[in-house]
Amino acid sequence: MTEEKTDCIHIICSGATTKDYLAANMGYERLIPKADQVWSLNKSLRSFKCDMGFVLDDWIGEYSKSPAYMTDIVRLTNDMKIITTSKDCEVQKMVESLGGNIDNVIPFPIQEISDALGQWFWDTCRSNTDKMDKDKFIKQKGRSMLYMKNSVPMILAYAWWVGAKSVYLFGADYTHPMSSRREEDKPCAEYWCGFLEACGVSLYLPSDTTLKSVRDGTDIYGYGARQPILD
């Protein structure tokens, strides 16, 4: 687990609502609290000043698609830690040959997160666990909760694991009217948004994001024009 302070984390992705992150920081006064850590991922690492990055795709495969892109990413490891999924001998050789710092290439802590998820569920489970084998339960439940189909859910899970108290998430727009880009597995990111909030993490999303249908307003299904008036 990271030793840096991670109470408040800003996560900058590459979707349309990255504009909201820029707008929140362009004035004399910030519109959002100053982050303990700013994280970004993939090609957005070229554009934003960050404390830590995530490039969770296979680096060898990414280099074969674009040597220029991966050269940029590898050289960023001289200035920050970048988390990825594989840190094998091929990755080490590539990083060293491109002038990066292999010590700042950090494997994603998938086992640790799985164990922590299993332990969290054991501690909060409403079922009767008296007759269950604790170690087996933690292992099986932790594995079943690894619903991670793209980078954003993995970054949110990491934020939960390091103990974040508040997360500001920008640009996690899988679809958006401002963009022709379409990405799959939006429900996976929304699952992790809900999990963090259920764990007491304050999650802030820009008002224009399509994540959790935020930009569509707060109307509740079934009430139509007669929305409930809530205290």
C-alpha cells in the first residue's frame, strides 16, 4: 500500500469531461479541493501533470502498436510511478532500453486487492458466517468481486485499497454527445463507483458526465412529472 497521503484523489481520464477538470483549476481560486494525489492514465499522461500514472495494458503489445507512445510512457517513469499489469523480464528490458526507471514500474496489486475485498465482505456480510471457513470465504469472495473489465474500475479499486476518502473522477465518459468515441464496459465502472460510495468514499462526478447518467438529471424512474419531494 502506498505511503503517500491519499485522502483526496483526482483521477483524470481521457473522455469529454476532462474539460471540467481544466475549468475547475483555471481560475484564481480552485473550484475543487486540492488533491493529495493526481492520477491519470494512458495517453492522458502526456498532457496532465500527475503524481502517479496507470498504463494497465500490456506494454510489449502497446510498443508494437506505437513505439513513440510507449517511449513517452517509459520516459515518464523517471519522474513518477506508473502502475501496470505485468513487470516481467521483457518489460524490464524494454524500459531499460528506452531510458526509463524500472523501479518506478509498479505491478498492479491484484492479489492484495482481492484479499482486501474478501476481508471487507467478511467483515460486513449480513449472512450468518459462523459455519463458514473464513480463509476460503475471503479467497472466493475476493475473487468474485474482481469485476474489472477496463482501466477505470481498476483505478477506482486501487483508490479504495489505498484508503481514499474522496475521489474526483473526470473524463470517465464511455459515450458522450461531444465525442464520437464509444467504449465498452461502462457498467463495470459504474459498479465500482457504487462500491466506493457504499464503503463511505465521497465520489464527485462532473455534472456533464454520462457516467451514472449524471448529465440526464436526477429524476427517479416511474414518477414521471410527479417526482417525489424529499427532505
